Amino acid sequence: MIADVSHMHPLFSIEYVVHDADHNMTNFHYHDAYELYFLEKGYHQILIQDSIYDIELHDVALFKPNLFHRSYQNQGCARTCVYFTERFLRLYFTERAIKSLLGCFNTEIIISLNQEVFAKVKRLLKSLEKENVSGESDRIFILLAELLSLLNNNKDSQTVEQQSSKYANFGPILSYINQNYNKITKIEDIAKSFYMSKYYLCHRFKEVTGLTVIQYLNNIKIQHACNLLINTKLTILEIGNECGFNSSMYFCKIFKQTIFMTPSEFRKKAR
């Protein structure tokens, strides 16, 4: 299994989850909703396409729709996630208001809040949980707007940079794969570009990301395939070729392993 993809979320949902210290998300996942990820306890790392971030207490991760991400190196965490779609926002807000509310997603992926601001966030999350449990309520829109406004007002606070630790020099390798995913035919292509042996690259890649090079490469290819299936009228064969698969049969095989449905089924469901 390459990626755990739960991409069809309801219009709005909220969940609180506690993970033990030995828990790790073994696979990438993504969804078609916006996600607000509030870390209330613990520490871990997040791999987002070609970037690695440390996320700590009172940090907020903001994921746009269809963004592959994976958490790992978990030190025991408690987090609340809020998921919502633009369709949900359009039920109550104008396009101008939606653009303003979603402004926080156009800054950094992770924002660090101070204790005072995070306490306000916690109160809003508790209220959202109560309203969500009670069923459809106009107050969900009000509370979500307050939450997004609070993040927008604090989006210029301290942000979390990519790791400056022992993984800092690994970013160019991830960026190279993201930029050349449809041209890379073998692991040696990557190793040669960074003047390292295939063995060292594979060992180091697994150590840093928790994934093999091929797992990561295929995740990037499938992410682009999903976007093309949703946003273009290209055929399955054309999309496979565009994403660097050398045969439509292999493309469909990897796609089904990743998304748990065929490309045709995915396109039909997404539309």
C-alpha cells in the first residue's frame, strides 16, 4: 500500500484524536476539503510534498484540498482537525467573504500561536464540537468564521520553518523529485543528480521520510494524476503518460493500490 487516501469528506466535520507515542501514519493521505490541524499535545514531524516540518504544542497546520501529507516521528499527540469545503462556505458566505476567510491558507503551512490565542482557539473548537454533535446549525458557520478570522489575524505571527536540523539538506532531493517526477525512470537518475550512490540514497531517504524512494515518487505521480483526472478531459492513457508511467496498465495498477479505486472510478466519483 502506497498511500492512505481519504479524499471525499463531508461538507464539514471536526474530530479530536489522541495518539500514543508509538503511533505513526505509515502512508500519505489527502482529501478534497480544507483542513485545520491544531496540535494540543506532543510533537511530531509532517512531510508535505517536498518539505519537512516540526510541529509542536499550539501549532496549527493549514492544508489546502488535495495536498498530500504525512505525519511521523510522533512523540505522543493530541490534536483536533476541522475539515470543510468551499461548497460548505458558499451556503452562507459571498465569494468575497470566502476569499477573505481563506486568506490564512495563502501564507505559511504551519503557524505557531501563543498560549493566549490558542486558548481562544480551544474555546471555539469546543463550541464547534457541540454544534456539530447536535446536527445542522447556523452557529457552525458563525463559529467557523470566527476561527478563520482568528487565524487570519495571527497569520503573521511566528511561523514554523523547514527543519534546520540534520534533515535540512534533504529538501533539494525532495524538490528534485517533485519537479522531475514524470521524467525519472529509475532511482539511479536521482542518485546521479546528487552525486551519491543508489544504496546511500535509498538508506538516507528511508531514514528521513519513513518511505522508500519509489513509494514517495509514486505518491507524487498519483497526486498529479488525481488533479488531472479532476480538472482536465485527458484520457486515462494520456494522464498516465503525462505523469511518467510507461504503460497504462502499470498506471492503473499503482493508482488502484494507492487510491483503492481505478482512475475511471475516481474521476466519476470526484465529479
